[in-house]
Amino acid sequence: MKIENLYQKFLQSPEQVKQSTGETQRPKEPVQESPPARGDRVELSQTAKDIKKIESVLKTSPEVRADKVRSIKEQIEAGTYQVDSKKIANAMLTDLIKDMA
């Protein structure tokens, strides 16, 4: 085979090459879609659902604020940290009411 013949084949379109080699394109057969499989089911337990909910809450929760922690720590060490018990009790009751709803 001569190099010129190979070069000529590269210049031809893919259809011309197939015709010259005797290859013809067969029509594609229609693809039949199979019905979805039935019988397999997945059901999450309540515990798994609760874990998923907790994970989503943790992902949306803000990171620990190091500056706030450092400030409170310094106040505790200096003996100047004051706890507002009414504010804490109010927040606890608010959370309780939300959980009951």
C-alpha cells in the first residue's frame, strides 16, 4: 500500500470510508424502556429521620465564636462575669413552648 492511498483515506469523510470498505450503517433498533422495578423499598426508621434532622440543624448552626468564648473566659477568670438568670429562664421557656407546638 502506498502512503498516498492512506493520506487520501484521511481526506475522505467517514461515510465515504465506510462505503469504500464495504461497511454500511444499519438502522438503529428502537430502544424499549423497561418498566421501573417494583418490590424494592427503603423506609427510614424514626431514629434515622431524627439523626438526619439533627445533622441538617448542625450544618446550619454557626461556628463557635472564639472571640465571644475568649471574652467570657476572661470575665470568669477575673470574677466579673454576671449571669442573667431571668434571661436564661426566658430562653428555656421559649424553647420549651416551641418544642411543644
